[in-house]
Amino acid sequence: MKYWIVLLAAMVVLWGCDDEETGAADGDADSDSDSDADSDADSDADSDADSDADSDADSDSDSDADSDADSDADSDSDSDSDPDVDECALGTDNCDEDHGTCVNTDGSFVCGCEVGWHLDGGTTCAPDGACEDGDRRAGSTPCGLNMAAYFTQLCVGIAWTDTDTCADPDVCENGNTRAGEDACGLNGNGIIEQECEGGQWVNTDNCMDDDDCTNDDTRSGPVTCGINNDGRILQVCSEGEWTDTYTCVDDDVCVNGGRRDSSTACGFNGNGFIEELCSGGQWVGTSDCNDPDECVNGDTREGTTACGSSGGHYMQLCITGAWTNTSTCSSDDADGDLVDSADDPDDSDPTVCGDSDGDDCDDCSIDGYQSTDNDGWDEDEDGACELPLDYACMNGSNAATDPYRLEACILFTYTNQDRAYFSAESGNAAPLSWNEDIWEVAVAHSIDMCTREFFAHDNPDGQDPSDRASEAGLSYSLAENIALNLDPGATEYGFMEEPTCEGHRRNILHPRAIEAGVGYYVCNNPSYAQWGQHHHVTVDFRWNWSLPDNSFCNNATMACEVPPNPPTVAPCPQQLIEWNFCPVPGAETIDGWDCPND
């Protein structure tokens, strides 16, 4: 190592001497043959501040003014001093421009090289470590989009030289953004945004999507609509945009401030309806009852029309919700049952009225006031009350509003009469109880058959009796008999003429049947005029399946035995005659069955 250091110094010194001799950096043209030695005793007082020992063999003795800028101490005997010129500062040196260094000396300069390089030829710097022409390597000069790469170097003349080739792995400038290639968004129409990180495109969390919504989604839009303008136009998402439809999303059912009768009955006889007020678009019940009635049917009171000699007034009876004068004067009716005291068996009990029509039936035993035959049925009109009507049927909660309650109760009474009459066949079945809830289901079916012009157990909606019971809120199933265009007597007669223990007859006599309701309705549908005025009859039975039925039919001996209540004279439509449905008085057989005509 010492050898190379010494050799390098020698090369620098030798280059400087050569340069001085050739005048590469010195301006003197001194050709004097001055033989003076620098060491002679020159008496000249050299004012040069340079302390360098000049080794030149300059023996000049001339007095030329040296224009050299060197500060060498001239031993000439003349008195001039040559100033030194800084070639390095002036840039007049010929040192390697890329990797060389310049050091000024008195009257000259020397060249050197930066670390990692060495002099090659006196002025040229060559890299330490030899390279062969044509070799390539990654250099040290940054390049690329983000200056993260280096220019490739080529070895030219044993020196590495930068080329124009930049081995840059980066594909983008850091911080830049662009639309990527991956789809995104509500409907897959957007593109994931990419950001340049480390010279590479990287997906971000940002989706460049112009869609506002997912296709086919719906919402309530900003446009108002509806009865009270409280609704919103329904919007549907189409091609990523919300689009108005023609549908108004409105919960309102009425115009605010409007009034109507509700479905909730009220009033004296249940003929009125609770009034509803529209508030906030909804019907809200009030405390007002729109009732056409002024009194409770059957109630009595003393009227205002004077009568009698004792300052009495005609008693009034509430009929169909209105007060109606009777022929009874209050002064003659002590218990207020509308029966004159002279004819009243007990003038202190309003439920005891006596038998005003001589049918052996108390006229007010059921509803508390006198009304001929209100408590029984004098079928043959002989003045005898053969058939007392069922109290529960005649006084049910809907009796006052049922225009055919009397006919219904007659048929119901016949049914219980037959259960007792045919006790052997029924197994001593208990009488049926009247059920007002079942009546509602039965009468609704009779009315429906008239309105929709059909005659069947299943209505056009496919509902059977049990389905209709369930719809009415009943928790039990129903058996059913129906009839068309027959009075109560004829209806019961037709039911009972069926074979023993079968069909309609079975429903009537079965010991498991415990309750019933009879829906009797006279149809006046003009479009259903094939048979004129029809009597639509529906009898629905509730069974108790836990009751035994082992005695039913065990002792029946006569098939098709009919009850002792033949039908009254009534017109029989031709269609029913063709069906062989109408009983024929005096016939030995009925409907083709070989049964005696009782």
C-alpha cells in the first residue's frame, strides 16, 4: 500500500515538473542560458512570500519581468518577482472534468481524482477496479418516475459511463390516482380508484360510481301525494337512478275532518252506529251514536195522550224504536204490562198478563207485555196453544232486529219436538239449546244464498259451515241442514222424511247435537226470480263429540218416519216438484221411499 501511495505522489510531482517545462500553465518565454544555480549567493532580496524551495535549474540573470503568477522564490540576481496564476480557479487546467480534482501550485497545478478513481495518463481519471469494454452495471445516477432507479452504466475504455437506459420498476408517479380495472358500486357499474404507492398502482377503498341506488330497490320519494297529501310517490331504482312511479305510498284512509258511521253498533236496539271522525288520515271512534231509534223495543211508558176518567194517559209501547200509543189507559193498568187491570190475573206482576186470546198460553210469559200469541204457536188456529215457542229463541239478543225470528223459532221448536217424539231413534237425546252466535252464522248463509244466487253448503268462496264458523270467531265446527222455498212446517217435514239415521234427519236427532241456530230469510232478489219469493233456510248444529252416541238408532224400527207436524199449504215451485221434493198430501210414499205418510 505504501508503494502505491509513494508512486502516486511521484507521478503527481513528475507531472507538475513536466508541465512547468512545457509551459502548460506558465506564461514565461525565458530562453536565457543563464547558468546560475539556485543555490548561488544571489544578493537579490526576493520579496516573494512563497517558501517553496524551487528546484528549477533556472540560471537566468536577465531582468525580464516574469508575468507568471507563481510565487516561486526566484534566486535570480535581478530584482523582479513573477506573480502565480491559479489555473484551477480560472478553469484553464486540463484535469478530468467528471471525476478529476485540480490543486494549484506555484507557477503550475497538479491533477488528482475523487475517491474511487485514479489518474490514468496524467490528467484522466479511471475508476478503481478495472472494467472491460462492453460491460454493463447499475450506476449511481438516480432516474425513473420516482427517482428510485439508476441509469445503466456501460464500460467504455475501462471507464464506467452512464447510458440512457433506466432500469425503473415503477409504473407510476407516487401520489397520482386513476380509475382501476375492478368493477364496484351499487350495480357493478363503478370502478375501484387506484393510487400510486411505491411506484405501483394499488386499489383504494374509493369506488368511482355514478349510481345513486341499487336497481329494482324502492323507496318513498320526495314528491307528496295522497288523500291528505301526507303520502309519498313510490320510487324505483332504474339504471342506478331513482325514478318516480305512479304509486302513492299513503297510509291515510280518509280525508281529515270527515265523518262516518262505523261498523260498531250502538243505540237503544243496536240499530245505530258509533260515529267516526277522520283525524290524521285515520278513522277514530267518537262518543257519538247515530241512532234512528228513540227507545228500546218492548219498553213501555205512560204517554202524553189523556184517557180515562182518572186523569190517565194512554200507555206507549216501543215498537221498532219508536213510541206508539196503545189502547191501554195508564189509570187502568196498575203493573204496567199493558193489560187492563180488569183482565189481568195479577195486576202487581207485569209478567203475568192472562190469556187474552184463549189459546191457553200466557200472553206475556215471554217478553213481559201482552201480545197475542207472542208466547206460543196456534198452528191450527183452534185457540189452543199446541206449541209453546222456545223462550231463548224468541228473546235472543238479535230477536228485535230479525224480521223472521218467529219462523225461525217455530222451526227450532219443531226440531226439539221431533227429538222428543223419536226418542227411540235419538237415544233419548236432550233438547237442543238455542245459540245466538250460531244463528248469526246460519242467517248470514241464508242471505248469501239469496244474494249470490246459489243453493249449497259450500259458498262460492269454497267455505263450508265450519269455515264460516271459524271466520265468525267460533272455536267449534258445525253440521248443517238447508232448505229452499218452504215454510217452517214443510221444512221440518222434508228434513225428517229422509231414511232413518241418515242425512238431515241424523243431524236433527243425533244425541251429540247440543246447540243450534236457525237462519230463516225470505229472498226478494229480482234477478233470482225463477221461483218468485224464496224462503232460504239454514239450520246449523253444534256437536259435543265427547258425548256417547252408542244408543243412537239402536231402537229405530221404522225408516222414513215423519213427524206429526205436516206442512201448511204453500205453493210448491215446479222445479221442486220435478225434484220430487215437495210432500204430496195423501201420498202413500214420499220421494220414492216406501214410508208411511204420517
